[in-house]
Amino acid sequence: MSRLLLGAALAFGSSAAAFAQTPPQAVVATAQPPAQSASRNPLAVLMDQANYWRQQGRNDLALAALHRTLLLDPGNADALALSAELNADRGERAAADQDLAKLRAAHPDDPRLAAIAQTLRVGPLDQAAVAQARDLARQGHAAEAIDRYRALFHGTAPPDSMAVEYYQVLAGTENGWDAARNGLAQAVARNPQDTRGQLAYAQLLTYRPATRADGIGRLAILARNPATADNASATWRQALDWLPTDAASVPLYEAYLAAHPNDPGITQKLADARNPRRTPADEAGLDRQHGFAALQANRVSDAEAAFEAALKINGEDADALGGLGLVRQRQGKDAEARDLLERAVAAAPDKATQWQAALNGATIGTAYASARALARSGQYAQAAEQLRTIIAHGGDVTGAQAMLAEMQAKGGDLAGAEASYRAVLAHQPDNGAALVGLANVLTRRGRDAEAQTLLARAEATGHGQAAGQARAQQLRVQAQGAADPQTAIALLRRASSEVPSDPWIRLDLARLLARQGQGAEAQQVMAALTEQPRPAPEALHAAALFAMETNHPSEAAALAERVPPGSRSADMTRLLADARFDGEVRRIVADAAISGDARPRLLALAATPDPTGARGAAIVRAFAKLNDPAGARQAIAVALASNRNPTPSVRIAYAGALLAAGQVGDAGKLIASVDLQGSLTPEQRTAVAGLRDGIAVQTSDRLNQDGRTADAYDQLAPALRQSPDDPDLNLALARLYQTARDPRQALDIAEALLRRDPGNLEARRAAVSARIEMGNLDEAALLVSDGRTASPDDPRMWLMAADVARARGDNGEVLRDLRTAQTLRREQIAGDTAPTVALAAAPGPAPSDNPFRGDSTPPAMQVADAGGILPGAPAGSALTRDPMSRDIARDIAAAEGAVAPYLSLGAGYRNRSGSTGLDALNEATAPLEGSMSPGGYGRLTVTATPTSLTNGQLQDSTAARQQFGTLVFGGPLPGSQQATGVALSAAYKYRWIAADIGTTPIGFRVQNIVGGVEVSPELADGVRLRSRLERRAVTDSLLSYAGTVDPGTGQTFGGVVREGGNSQLELTAGLANFYAGGGYSQFTGHSVENNSEASFGAGGSYPIYRNKTDELRAGLDLVSFTYAKNLDHFTLGHGGYFSPQTYFAGLIPLSFTQTRDDLTWSVGGSLGVQSYTEKSSPVFPTNGALQARLDALAATNPTIVTSYPSTSQTGMVGGAHGSIEYQATPSLRFGGLLRYDRAGNWSETAATVFARYIFDPPEALVLK
């Protein structure tokens, strides 16, 4: 193998030489512009000079030559095109635009127009980033270099100024040769005067046997051009070495020898081709030849096999050893490469210079690789030591010095980083990366003015992109410290606009948008990174992280798998493993219903290594979906036992999962164990503080749901003192005020949060709820409208809309909004859960500090019985799959019940004490009820109630005869009295208005039209005025309700109705209810004396025990009324209803209600004291003649009573009641009521049972 062949192999194939230094002979040949023949066209001469200086990187001199060209020929297409491209490269946008405009005007079809426009779109290239790409190429990392180039070009084709460089590197990547050939072909077609591009294209063609002859032909032509003669001739000569020594190569050898007759190597090849001969050395030579050819074509495996074949023939073959060393370098095996190259030098010392560059590259590459590996694992100090070793070897160590500065900055050694960056700038004052890096360090040291000066320098020296990246990072830091999310989002948007390709800024922005309920925009922000044809590994890493965080592990795994294994960082490899692990967990959950072995399989996974805590959290979420809290607790126990001495990060991750599952005690224990581990990073301290606040919020919320607002505040107050501006803590406080019926305080808190962060949907929901409770429905609707405009796809906004519609009584709209919320929740749903431990109680404030506590119960006593949430309580709580979905389903069921038609059939029985035939009463009813919601507004109910009354047989005695009709004068006794009929009624209720109309049972002896209207508007917060006008039947007795016949006269009397009104002022103060009101009514009946009543009542109640499902309420009721006349008797003219002239009672009611799943039941009673007086009344109050006749009879018979005596009674009053309702199916409910009352001079027992069938809501209403 000749010396020239080895030199060419190094120049084009070595992993350390993708941009190898120009060979000495090439430097000599190109030190000055090529001499031009005096007879040549001056335009051609000037264009040659321009192209030459462009190739030498002297764009200033190239532009000078182009300026002279355009003075001679202003419309010269080649000059205009090259001038536009060079100005674009220099960042001279205005000049480039002017050149492009002239070219487009003069040559509208020029094929270079699109490429120049693309160069302008890309903008000036960041030279520091270009240098990084070139460093990667020199070190043999061609694929990574290509990724950096593509980032520079924003994922588009390279500008023509970079095309040759880019495609030469691309040709060295796996499967990149074809794209490189096509790209170079297009580039030279656009710029035929670009001799550098023509030379690179010809060289590229020689790398493959199929195109080698074409490449050799092009090199032969370029060898005749003085500008390219030397390089083309050397490459031409090299390419001939790769030809097979056979008859087909003879013409190519002859062509070369015609130009270079004194080349002994080609002369010999020509002779061998004409007369082939093979020896072992020839075989080895062919193997080496094939190896170098394969290496140039990036067929690394083929090259490896060829060189190894040569070494089998001669193990000390220097060329084969060196070639295999280059292969190992390409494979990233720098240590093996160095060993092979050292052996090559030892085997042929006279050829040492040929391998020295590669050997140096392998040695430095090994050191750089070690430093990078240390940096990737976070060992910045060790990486810095490795880099100091590189610097100590001398030579050009600027790159190592810059990397050292970066490691020092990441490791927190800001003073050392500043010194290292300044050392770089001392040698390279315009090094953009160093200027920007130093600016970042100075910013961290609080020297902002100096930092801005450095960034301005970076921009002025053509490193605008790097300066923009630095500014973007500063904006990112400001966003992290922003007081409210909207400010942070605005800062991150600005940062992302500075550096659109930065994946980590985009990740920060997407995370914040997702937390603000703007999930669709968050997805778009991240999708822009991955929709590129070949996204960078960092972009895929960031996108995969976001997918994991938003509970899409399969998508995260797919994104991570798009990165080749060799390009994955340790963090990315770990993320991919976690995503696959999460996928396995999900498969187990999916199979649980079939296999039944989910718990042991999940626990087996919990025992595997969990370096980050993500796996344990995923398993807990799985147990949550399986509703297996015991399994979740066991999983965390297994994980902690299997991962000895878990790091604070792992414990924090487990605590977060536990807290998300609602298992507050266990989360508290883990947080306490983190504190015991000593020093934490700032990020870990922030996470722990956030978890403590979360524990306070959940504890407070649970106590609040149990009706223990004072205890809830005691848990919240310490956290609020530590973090008074924390949104979650303040929202928990607002919920306390809402429960305590103080919506004004809740509204003040919620609106303060909304002013800081309009995107906080929980604050918006609290404000909406408070506005609704205050009766400000228009303001509540405006809050919903504004929020829905910003977050139309967040189910919480539709839940708020449903709340407003419910308050307005539009049940159809409620149902539609809830179903929309349900659909959106299904699309975004993601569940998280965890296990249990006990939380040490933080000391609460003094009772006087607590706005929710009275002085009756010390805080310590109340905290001690916090029901499994606080110390001493059973650990653990129920895991739920998705509380929001459960609540939406419950609300939909309620809304469907509000709008759905139903039919109800019941049976009732009532018994009233008294004397048979008089005030005793037995009533049986069988109500049939149908109901619907017209248009979703209110409810219309129509009822038909078959009714049967009996009161037994009047006794045949003088005393009994004197009490009924006119039997005192004689006549037959009535038989057993009874009445039957069907009562009809129709009622409508909408919000605070209700009205009904109907009849007493048709079939009764006396029938009446009855009905009424009630209005109950809210006058102010917690203040409601309830007023009624009504006409009602008096149902005390058969006489008062149905009417009867006097056997003595045959006259019908009775059927009493009450006509009148009353008003009642109702006040809600926190959990307490108060009322006071009065009314006036007139009583009329058929042949019954008219009467009137005035009434007054007052009272209140308070829940002495309350949680989410249970309530025990006690109160006080005061009742007073007075009737004008005593008509509580059954002789003709009386009404048969209790009508004392004075009545007063004071009662203490007590009731307990419980709702559990499909069952609701309640029991209660009341006990008190009553006192009433009945005045004397005539026997026949409406008939003076009968009364006179009675008086005459009494004169002859002293046993005859002419008037009823007055009475006065004081005694006990009270009653008891119970009710139950059971939802057997979503459509069928059963229920019953039992009641006993004792008051006045009577007692009454009543019982009712019913069955109700609920139909589906009308489709037209749901879809309206």
C-alpha cells in the first residue's frame, strides 16, 4: 500500500479526520489565488478568485471579487447568487435581500433562488455551534455531528455555503452516502463554478464501486483546472488504488499515466492488470484495498472483516493494523483503536506520521469520552479532572478548556468556571460559546451588567444565535421564579421564540400549560419538536418526559425508541425502562379481571430495583385502579424493603404517590423519614415543602367534609403561615368558608387568586360557587364564560357551567354540560394512587385564632379523633379510581333525575286518635303520581290520590248523641261513617316559585278546589323570604275533610278549607339555620261557622355532627297560634278541627340523616311543652233557633249541655319520625315514611310506602 493511499484514507475515512487538516502539499498549492491566463475572460477570472477565497473561508475577499464582477456585469447570475449567499452567511440580511431581489428580477427562473431564500431563512450560523459539530465529526461521531448541523439548519437543507461540509460528514454516517451523493449533485448543479463542491462530489463518487469510474472521470477533468489540480490529482491517484487490478481498470490506469507518466505504482498496476498475478501478499493487499474502500463508504463491518483477513496473512501488517485501528475508532472503541494504531507505528516506524493524527485523536478521544461519560452521570468534578489531564498534554486545548469551564459551572464552581472561560477568550476573543458561557456564569454571580455586555459582544461577533440561547435561559430562570403562572407562561413563550428548537424550554412551557388546563396547547408545543423528519435526541427525550408526566407511557416509550441506543443518555435509557415497566403494569391491570393474579404479579414487580421511585408509584396507581388499598400499602413496603437505603428522591416520589392516593398518614411518615436523611438539594426541599402543603390541604378538606371546619382550619393554619400565597392552601381555606356558609370570604380569596393567575381553574370554580351561593348568577356566568373561552377542553369548566345552570333551574342545560364534562374527562383521565402511614400533628393555633371554632372544644381533643387522617387513627383510606369521574357520574344521575319523567305509586295509612264516630279517623290512600320537567325547567307533577276515610260507629248514648249533629233532639244514629273519592292535583315548581291546584277527593260529600302559590326569593347572602298564599283542606277529621250528614235534619255540613297566607324570614349563618314568621287564615265550610287564625313561629337548628354522608341536627322550635272561635266539635255548625283560642309550644327537635351509596335514611323526633286554652262555645253556633230549642230542652233536663266548656291544658308535646329510600336500580326506587305526632288534644300515626320508576330523559332535551 503506497504512502499516498494511506494519507488519503486518513483524510477522508478516519473518524478523527472528517475535517482533517489540509495536507502540506495542498497548503503550498493554495496559499494564493490560482494564476490566471491573461487571455481568459476577466469575468471568469474574477469568479474564479471569488470561489477560491470562499473556499479559503475569506468571505470578505470573495465579496470584493464579486463586487468587481458586478461592476463589469451588474446582472451576472453567478455573481449575484454567490454574493447573496455570502452576505447571508455573514448576517448581512439587507445586502443579501438586495442581491436576491436583483437575481430574481434578472433571472426569475434561476434554480439557485430557492436555495438562497432557504439560506436567508436559516440566518447566520452560530459559529460556536458549527465548531461543536466539526469537533464531533473529527472525533468520529458523525451521526451526532449531523444532528448538530440539522439543528443549526432548523431541520432543513443546508445552505450552499455549508453543503459540501455537511454532505461530506453525512456520507460518513450509516446509510448516509446516497443522501450525500444526491445533495452534492444538486449543490454543484446549482453552482457549477463551485470547484470545491465539484471536487467533493467527485471524491464522494469514488467511495462506491458503482460510481467510482464516474468519480475518476470527474477528477481527471478537475485535475486540468489550476484551482483544483493538486487536490484533484491526489484524489484521482488515490481512487485508482481502490480499483480492482483487472482488465476493466486498464483504460483508467492508462488515462492517469497519460497525465502522470512517471508514477511507478500505477505503472505496476497497469502491468498487473494486463498480466494478473496473485501471491499471499497480493491477497493481503487486496484485503487492505477492500478494507479502505469499505471504510470510505462507511461500510464499517465490511472494512473490519477485510482488515482482519489481511492480519490473518500477516499479523504485523502495519497498514492493516492502522486500518483496523480506524475501524475501531469509528465504532467508538477508542482504547482498542489506540492500541492498534500504536502497533501500526511500531510495525512500520517510517510510516508513523501517517497514523499520528489518528493516534492523537484516539488518545484525546478516549479522554474526551471519559469526561463526557462522567458529565452525563453528574460527576462534574471528576470530569473536570479528566479535562485538566487533556489540557496538560498541550497543543490546541481550547475545546478542552471550554468544556472544563462548562463542567465547573455545572458543578457550582463559578469562580473556576469564570477563570476557565476567560482563558478561552484570551486565545479566542470572539468564541461565541465562551462569551455566552461566561455571561451565564456572571449572571449567576449577580453581575448582570457584565453579562449583558458579553452577550452584546457575542451578538456583534456573529454569535447571535448563542446569545439568543443565553437570553432564553435567563428568561427561563425568571419564569421559574415568577409569582404567578401567567407571567411564567409569558416569559417562557418569549424564551421559546428566542430559541424555538430548545426542547427544555418547550418542556417547561408545556408543563405549565398542562397545569393550567391548556392540555391541547401543551401537546402542540411538544409536537413541534417531534414532527421534524429527524428530531434531535434531546427533543425526543423532552417529548418522552412530557408523555410520561401526562400518563402516556406507551407514547413515551415510542419516542425514546426513536433515538438509537448508542445516542441515548443514561437518563433517557432509564426513562425508556420506566415507560416499558409502566406498560407491563398496565397489562397486568388489564388482565386482572381474567387472570385474577394481579396482586402477586404487581408485588413481584415492586421488588425490582427502583432508582427513581417512578416504578413504585406506578404500581400504587395500578392497585388504585384495582381498588386494592391493601395491595398498594404492601407494594410500597416491598419496594422500600427491596431498595435498601432509598434515596430522598425515591422517598419523595413514594410520598407523592401516597398523597395523590389520599393516604395522608403514610405520606407524612415518608416525608418525616426524608427529613431524617439530612442534607437535601434545593429541588428536594421544594418538593418536600410542596408535599407538606398537600398533606395540610387534604387533611383540611377531609375534616371539612366531615363538618369539622374548626379542626380543618387548625390543620391548615400552620401551612398558611409558612406559605401565605400558596394557591392550593388558600383554596382550601376558601372551601372552609364556603362550608361555613360565608361565601363573601370565600369569594375574596378566590378572586385574589384569579387576579394573580386567571388560568387557575380551581380558583375560578371557588369564585363561581361563591357567586352562586350569594345569588349573583350573572357574575357567576361571566366567570364561566371567560374561563371556558380560555380552557374549552377542560371538564372543570363544564362542571362550573352546570353549577350555574342548576342555580338557574335549567336542568336540561345542567345535563348537557355534565355530559360534555364526562366526555372531556374520559379523554384526559389519568389516575394516581399510593399507600399509608401516620402523620404527626402540627401544633394548631390558639382557639381565638380560629374563625371557625367556638370555645367549647380544645383543639387537641378535636385533632385527636380526626378519623384515620391524624395520629392514633387507623392508617389508610379508600382508593378511588377517579374521583372527578365518580362525582360527574353522580351529578349526571341527579340531573337526569331532575329532568327525567317518572311514575310513582304509593300506599298510605293515617290514624288519628279520638272517639269513634266523631274525631277518630282512619285514612287510606293510594297516590298515583306522574312527573316531568318541561323543557328542563322546573318540574310539573300531576297526582291522582284515591282516598278512603272512616271514623267508626257513633256510640248510642246520651253523651254521644249530644256531640253529633242534632241527635240531641232525637233521631236515628248514623251508621259507620265513611267517605271515598279521588283527589286530583297538578303542581309546578321552578327555582323559588311553586304553585299547585287541585281538588279534595271527588266523591266526598263536600268537594273543594284547593291550591296555592309560594315564592321564596333570596334577599341577600343567606337571607330568604318565603311567602305563601293558599287554600287548603282541613284534614283533622272526617267532618272537616269530607263533610257529613246530620241524621236529624238531613243537612250536610263540614268540608272546611283554610284560606290565607303567611310569610317567613329564613336566615343561614354558617351551618346554622334560623327562621321567624307569621300568617293569617280564614276558615270556611259547608254549614260551618266561619273562623280565623293568626299564627307565629320562630326557631333554628345546627348540625352537632356532620360529615360527607351523615348529619345529626338539633334545634329549637317555638309555635304560637290563636283561633277566633273554638269549633273543635261535631254538632251542626262546628268544623271538627282543633282550634284553641291560645296555643304555645316550645320543642327541641333532633334528627339524624345518612346517605350511603343507594340508600338514604333518617330518624328523628321532637320533645317539648305545650299550653293551650279553648274557650266555651255554643253547641249550635250557626243556628240560633236550634240553640234556643236546646236551651229550652236543658231547662227540663239538667243533663243536657247547651255549650261546650272552656278548657286549659299544659303538658308534653312531641313526636317521632323515620324515612328510608333505596335505589334498587338506576330507574327504580322504593321508599317509606313512618310518623307519630302528639299535640293539642290528639295524637296521629301515619305510614307511607312508595315505588317510583324513572324513565330516561327525553332525547330532544339532552341533545338540544
